[in-house]
Amino acid sequence: MHGRPRKAPKPEDEAASAAKAQKLRALQTQFFSFHHDQIYTKEAVELSAKLLEINPESYTAWNYRKLAVEHYLSQPECDPDSVKSVLDDELKVVESALRQNFKSYGAWHHRKWVLSKGHSSINHELRLLDKFQKADSRNFHAWNYRRFVAELMNRSEQDELKYTEDMIYTNFSNYSAWHNRSVLLSALLEKKAEGFLLKENVLPEEYEFIHQAIFTDPDDQSGWFYNLWLLDQTVTTDSPLLVSTWPTCGSDVLIMGDGCQNGSFSPFTTLLSDSGSFPIILYFNQPVEGVNSSTVTIECGFDKNGYLHWEPLSVSNSQAAQVWVAHLKFPTPELDSSVEVRVGHSKGIISTRGFQYCHPSTFSFNVHVQHVERDSFQVSVAESILWREENFKIYRAQSEESIPIASFDQLCIKNGHESTASNWRTEALAKEIECFRELLSLMDCKIGKLTLARLLMAYDAMSFPFATKLVHSEEVLELYNDLMKLDPTHHRYYKDEHSLVLLQKMTSSKESLLQHCFQYKDSVSSVIGNLICLRLNNLSLSRIGAFEKLLWVQMLDLSHNELQSIEGLEAMQLLSWLGLGNNKLGSVTALEPLRKLKSLRVLDISYNQIGDHSIDTTRYLCSSPLSHSVGSELNKDETAIIDAALVNYLEAFYMLKDLNLNQLDIVGNTIADETFKSALVKIMPTLKRLDGKVLD
Amino acid sequence: MEDIPPYPPIDPTTFDLIVIGTGLPESIIAAAASTASKSVLHLDPNPFYGSHFSSLPLADLPSFLSTHSTSPSPPRSRSSEDSNEFSVLDLCTRPLYSSIDISVFSPDLLDQNSRKFNLDVAGPRVFFCADKSIELILNTGANQYMEFKSIDATFVGDNKGNLLNVPDSRAAIFKDKSLGLMEKNQLMRFFKLVQGHMAGEQDVKISDEDLQSPFVDFLNKMGLPPKIKSFILYAIAMADYDQEDTGVCRDLLKTKDGIDQLALYNASIGRFQNASGALLYPIYGQGELSQAFCRRAAVKGCIYVLRMPVTALLVDKDSGCYKGVRLASGQDIFSQKLILDPTFKVTLPSGSSPPSPLQAKLPFFSQKDDRGKIARGICITMTSLKPDMSNFLVVYPPRSLFPEQATSIRLLQIASNLAVCPPGMFVLYISALCNDDDQGKKLIHAVVNILLTVPPINSESNAAVQSETAESGCAVQDENAESSSTGPSDPGEGKPTLLWSALYNQELTLGQDDFICSTPMPDGKLNYDDLIDAAVKLFKKIYPEDEFFPQTSSENPEDEDDGDGDGDVSLET
């Protein structure tokens, strides 16, 4: 079935197939006329059977047969015995069609349809399936149908699990069998069936089982797929967890607009805000739904009703997101107040896989709002900056200063009870790590290295609240470096992973983070000099991550990297200054995460590759082309302002229209000609500077 | 053979070829010669087909063995009379079996069923699904006279009575419970290396230097652990001698041959749809194979006469060349060529000196080769060695049972579903190469004692016991006692009880093609390939101009039976 070379047809074969086509055409013509006239006589029905035997792909014929059956069943003289015999005839037709092509969608579907009528014996079905699954053990049609039949006859998952085991023992290169195993185990675990009560008892055996396959033949991919599923089952906690927030627990946040520096406040927790509100950000370990004013409550001195509008931060327009934001308004220009946020004390936060958030947690922080003079404030926020090396100097932290990293740790420790409950996870990962180290000591194995890298990162992440840093990150980086050399085909993926690990490493400790913290100073600067600029430039990053530790960042320099995407950046709600110059962004649509950054004022996307390629390939990198949101929110008002000049830049229009940029640098992109620039000015009326030029 | 019934005379009296003995090599040559349009007379002194390759009823086996164990009967006087034209050289049999030891522990049970047994005289022996013998069977159409069944598994035995699975395929390695993960990985990588090498992949080519080196050195070089090495050498490549002791190893396997053997094994797995493993066994026993070729020969016009001993050779007085044979019936039959089975030995007429040309040739003919012997054992039990399995092979690698064990001991268990014994019984065939009778006995006993419960010999109820040497009987008892005191596995409990056993040593003779062509005795190999090679060689010797079973394309005029179509053997599932 698999791996058989195709033979060139011989002349006599060609003649035979021509004759077959001739016959088929004649049959088809006759059949269509019966179908058209709704003739369901014995002769007509038999003709369709003949047609299907030659060509099982004829959907129309299958549908015709369904109509014929329905027609017959609606006859008054129809008794139970004849119903059964009519349906049995259908099964026979399907069987002979399947013998012709056992991968015919139409035939399998028709069989399901007949079986669903509930008049046929199911016992025969398993025997039939055995035959087909013996002929091709990986035929996914048969496996699909098997699941259908098993459900119909109430066959126990345990029995089916045993069946997958038998199939795997016959030949373990069987994606379908492994897949079905994962489906069955999920069902059993969910049901909490006897012997499947706890993952920690079930998974070790499965690990043991899959190791046999992986070690026997590490080049076979099917086993690795199952291993990946097991790894996911081990790492992912059922119940979602809150991993990070802004403001962090116990922090003192200064919200200000002018340049006066208040010595007692750390620049890490000083926020410039011009909207009379500040964001509260919740960062979960997996996408959740149901974050709203009843599941997350606020207690503070200045907002008595405690109602907050929580917004999911996801690029697709789904109602589930890993990051949620709400904006808390402060009514007076000056304020000193503490705020308490209670997450999940009433039920309703639920993961996309259907698990409740069940670790109610509370965090509180103090807010100090400083008097803001309207005029100077606007100037300061709008202040232009020059992304020049000489304008940045390394930040020297005061010894007592609270760095967001530290408070992040505290938050995690509060979830400690979860950590002890998941000791088995850590143990399982440790075992796996040992196992694959051994495999790699024997042989060079790409997927083995990749798995080890994933395991080590998962292990570090799991033990993070207790360990002060990521102990394995150097080793993981080395593994990805190796993989890039070993497997150039997947270089981009390894590079992405390498970037993510690098970011995790840099953000994992206060010391390493401070090495990237700078303060901006130029000849005319004022207020922004008090802020921290996180500089992650020149690191050849191809992807960014570790957002949960970067929620506090307002000024971010990512220039001189190899970014093709800035996916996930929408989580950094405080960003006002963003440097993306000298990267590899290839299209305007790559900027989509920026649409969610309401406080972004200064953006540098100079010297990227926007407009280099006429076809925007990033569109096809998202989960489904249909899920892409561009153009889905067109409203009448907007249609009105799209004039001839903008028609050519519809994508730019959708991406940028919601941004409140004051300064944009776009020079050095193919797209950035004069017409485009003049379109930009129309799209973003707030723009003050474009490529260093002050606009009127 | 005292009362030979009177025979009608054979007509015609002249043939191209006379073949004496219906053992496998003789039968193949008879079939090949008939196919090459030679007139062939095929004789056998026995009333059954197969000679030393036959499968016999229980009651007949001891007498067959003992007939061939006695010293040659004195030449019959009447056949030594020289006629005018010929010298008459008396043929006598030479002893081929020695140290025969039949033990009956359950006479009633076995007597009732004697005819239901088909016991292989030259067991254990099997086919590899992809070996030469299967090819030959398919090419010649002999497959239409036989049916096969797959041997379920191969095990390696240890000195504690455990049977370890031999992970001989990808699926078996995956499934194996006794191998560690690392061992699985190493073994599978080695298999892949061999497969890659056989497929001619450039990057996995094994160097010529390695190919010429001893296989065991190559395995060491590949870093394979001792357990896996032993599996590969003795349970897959089926090496006979201890490969790691050059002192006792008479046949050091070269890497090239080892790889070929592995490739054969690999090609055997999955060759036939119904055969799960690499090995096949014929239903009704291996005697079927000789018979199938005889039937093939008969279809092509070969004349068969069983129960017809040959008493003498007729030799041209002047040239010393072979002319014909004298039958026990007294008839003289003439032929161009003669093939003898290895039973025979020529004795010179007493007192008379042979014709001078013959004298020069005879030393070769009666030459005794020094190939040692093969110890064989047949045991019958009521329970399987493995509760859930009926037909399987067990290999005891050298030194696995006792330190001086220099050769592999192989055991084949066959159940009633292969029609070799009554339902509910099992036949175990055991063999090992040895230098002499004592060594042979020790090897077979070691296996019997570790796997079976041997009931005490009760001399009253066992009138049939023909224990030749008192010592060997004692040895059984002794070693049994020893293993029960030291072995961790509970002896007696769970071990099948021995009902009947026949232990014997067999001479190993090579085929000869000098003065007279004679075929070899069953060798010590597990399959038939070397015997088939010997048969081909003999055929080429006598008929250098003729093709050995010419390929008859697809049309097979002799397919008078339904003909399963070529390329497949009939396998019962």
C-alpha cells in the first residue's frame, strides 16, 4: 500500500482503460437520466450499483442510492424484514465498491449512513474492518470507520485500546494506531474509567511503551508523534494557571506624565499614561475564556463599582486568549491608593480544552498618580527619539530596587500547591531526559535532539519557581545550534526555538535582565530619560517570546535582529516606543499584533523587507487562511474614507488605521515610496514625524 | 530384510542412470535427471521413501537406526561370483548411527499411537522462507506435493531453563521484553546496516576488509553487547561452532557469510503472507521433501522400485569402469551412471585382487572423512516447552549450558498441528555437532535435563529400553539431580515429562564424486541448502552438458494438479 513504485501503463492496459471509460460513460448517461427522472425501479437501482462498482468515487450515485432507499422506506407496503434486506443490499454495494477502492470517501460515508439507520447487524462490521485493516493497517478511512462502529456498538475503549496495541505490535510504524491510542486514552482519562483515574499512573506505562518503538527505530516518525502527545499530556496542566500580571503583586506603580523624577520610585514601575487610565494585564499559561468582571474582581479606593471590561488579546478574533487586559480609570489627577485584584474566586474562567481555572489567587499593588499638566504631558509622550547607540546608557539599578522578575517569582510561589501536586510531572520529565540523553549518546538523531531540547526547557519551566535560573538553557541553545547545522531544511524552526530559549534565558534572572536595561538620553530628551529601555538588539532573534516576563516594558529595542514575525507582542500593553529597524519583516500584515497596542506612539520599522515580495506569505502561516481577520471588520464609515489613493494599500490601511502613532520610521522598505508615505499620512492623522521629517 | 518377497524382473534392464536410496540428494538428482530426459531407475532397499531423510512411525524408527548401526553383513557369496565380463564388487552397508539409546517411559500411550507419528530421522531441520531449497521446490513444482506451516518463533536457551525470545525482526525487537532500550537500538541499527549493505547503499557499505574478517570480530567492532552478539551468531546466522574460541572452532564464520546469512533470514521474514516468522516446516515431516522430488521424477518417467536392496556393483574387468548393479532379486541392471546413497561401502572379493585400474581408485572410495559426528535426539512429551506456543526453534549457543560446550545445540519443537504426532503431543528434535559419541551424548543430555523431567527408568516396565551404555543412562540421572539442586527454576514443576526418547549419533559423510558418485549424509545444518548444493554438484559431475532443472518459463506442462501457481508454497495457517 505504501512505498510502491508506480508502473508506467502498458499499451494493453491503456486499451483496457479506454474500454472501461467507454462503458462507464454509457452507464453514467443512463444513470443520470434515471436520477433526473427520479426513477427508483429495481433496474435503475441496479444500474447505479454497477456504476459504483466500477467507479466508487461517484458521489451522485451514492446520493441517488440514499434517495432510492428513502423512497423505498416511505412506501406503505414496506415491512421490517424488507427494510433490513434493502439496507443489507446497500452494505453489499458498499463492500464491493470498497473492494475496488478501499479509500473511497463516498463508499465509507454511505456505509455510515446505512448503519446509522440502525437496522443492520454491527457485528459483521468489525470483521469487515479487520480485513481492510489487515490489507492496509494505516488506512485512516478504516480507522475512522472503526471509531464510528466502536461507538455504535458500545465497544469499550479498553477493548479498542487493546486492538491498537495488537496493531502496533504487528508494525509499530502506524500513525493511525498511535493516534487512535491517544484518542482512546484521552477519553478514558476524561471519563476517569477504572484504571485510568490518574494521568500519573497511566502515562509512565505509555512512555515505557513508546520508548520501545523509539529506541528500536529512531528514524521512524510515528512513534515520535505519540511521544510528543505524551509530552504534551505531561507538561500541560489541565487547569489553567495565572503565570504573570501587570502590575505585579506588591509593586508600587507610579503613573506620571512630566519629567520630574521621584527618587523613591523605580523606573521599572513608572508608567507614562495619557489616557486617565492604566492597564491591568493577566497572563495565563494557556488560552482561557470567561475572564470578566465577575470572575475577576477589583477592590480599590477610587473605583467603587469595580466593573472592568476585560478584553482578550488575541490576533484572531476568538473569545479565548492567553493574555487579558482591562483598563482601570483613575478619576482624580492625584491619587495614592492600593488595588486588590482577585482572580477566579468565582467560577467561569475556563481553558479552551474545557478545564476550569481552579487556583483562586489575589494580588495587590499600590498606585500613585502624579499631577499631570496636560500640555507638557502630550509633548513628552509624543517625544521623538533617535534609535542611536550613543543615546543609550546602561542602567545601574539601586540595590533595593524591585525588578519585575522578582515579583513574578513571588506570584508563582503562591501557586505552590499546584507544583507539589505535579511532582510526578517533574519526575516523568527527568526520566525522559535521562532516557534521551542515553539515546543520543549512542547515535546522532535529529528528532532525539529536538525532543531533548523540548524536555529540558519544559523541565526548567516546571521547576522555575524553585530554581533561580534556567539551568539547562546553555545546553538547549547548543542543541538548537547543532540542529541548525544537522538539518538545514528546518533551519528556520530551530532558529525560532533558539531565539525563544535565548529570551527565556535573558529574562530568567535579575542579573541577566539588567544587562539589557538602558536609559535613553539625547540632547533634547526630558521625561523618557527616567524610563527603562529594554534593548534586545543584535541578538539575531528570529522570533520573540518570554512575554510573561516583559509586561512592564514601555520602551523596547528589537532592532538588528532577524524577525519575520512579531507574534505575541500584543501582550506588551505598556509599549510606547518600539524599535524594529533592520529586521526581516516582509509585509504590512506582519505588523498585526501592533493593532492591539493602544499606547504605542513611536515605531521604527525602517530597513525591513516590507514590499519585497508581491505575495504575502505570512498570510498562509497562520492556522487557517480563513481565520485571518484582515478585512473582516470593514464598516461603512471606513469605506467612505478609502479613496483612490488608499485602494492600493488596503492592507496597510487595516493594519495601521487604529494606531495612534506620533512617529514612524519606514525608510529602507521597498514599499516606502512617496505615494505610500502620503497614504500613510492619510491613514494615521496623528502622525507628527515620518522618517525623521516633521509633518505639518 | 531376511525375507525379501520375490520381485518381478525389472524391464528394461538398461538405464541412463541408476539411483540407489531415496534420500533428499538422491531424489533431487533423480528428478533433475528425469527432467533432463534421462531414463532413470530409482531403487531403495526400504519400504518407504526418504532413506536417512525420512519421517518414520514411532515403532519403525528404532529398527531403522539399528539396521544402520551394525557392522556390515558378510558379503553374500553368490554375488561375489564374477561373470565373464564383469568384476562383481560386493556392496555392504557401513554403520552410520552409533550409540543408539531408546528410552520408553510410557509404552502404552505410545504403542497405541505409533502410526500417528512421523519422526524425522535427520531432525531438527527447517526451511528459511527465502532459502535455496524453497526456490528449488518452487522452480521444480515440487511445491504442489507439499504443504508448509510457519515456525512461530526462535528462542535462545540458557542454563536455567529459560527461553529468551530472539528479536529477529523490527517488530520482534520492538516487542521484546528482555532487551534493554539501548540493546534494542544497537540491534536494530545493526540490522539496518546489514539491510543497507545488501541494498547496495553507498554510505553504509561494509568494507571488503571487514567482509573478509571473522564475523565475530566485526560484531565486536560494531560494539554489540555479548547477549546480542550471541543472538546474531547462533540464533540468526546459525553458526555451529564457538566463534570466540579458535581452539575448538572448526568453522569460523566470515563477515561476508554472516551478513549473507542475516540477509537470508531477513528476506525470509514476511516472504509468504501466512508465514509469520522466517522458518517453515513441512506438514507430515521432512520425509515429505524427498517424496515430493520422487513424485516429480516419476512424473518425468523415472521408475521406482522400493524394497529392493542392491548387493553388488558390476565393474568392467579391463577398465575397472562401472557397468551396472546386481539387485537382491539377482537381476543385473546396467546403466551409464550410478548414484549411491552414503550407506554403501564396496568390499573387495576376498582373496582376489581387484583389477589394477580399480585398485588405484578404491582408496578414495572407502576413504574415511574426519568430519566428526552429529548427535541427534528425538523426545516426545505431552506438554509444550512454552505453554502458549507449539512450533518453535530453540538454540543453545556454545558454552551456554556447560563450559566445554563447543557447538550450538538446536532444538525444534513440533506439535500435532504439523501432523507429526497424535493430538496433544509434542516432538522435540535436538542436534549438535560433536567429535565423538561421548561428547555427543553429553550435549544432548544437557538439553534434555534442563528442559524436561526424565522419569526414573523402571527396568521392569521398560522391556523396550535398549540402553547401549549403562553410563549414558546414569548421566541422565546425575545431571538431573545436579540441575535440581542448583537451578533456580523449579525443576519438575512445569517442565514437560519425557515420554519417549531416541538419542543417537550420526556419521557425517560428504558426498563423493570420484569413482562412484555417492550422496552425503544429512549434515549438521538447520536447513537443506548445503545438501542441495551437493546434489547440484553431483548432477553437474555426471551430466556436465545438461541443465539442472531448466527454467520452464511460466507454462508448466506437468501441472496436472490444480497447481498453486509458481512463486508460492501452500501454507496452512
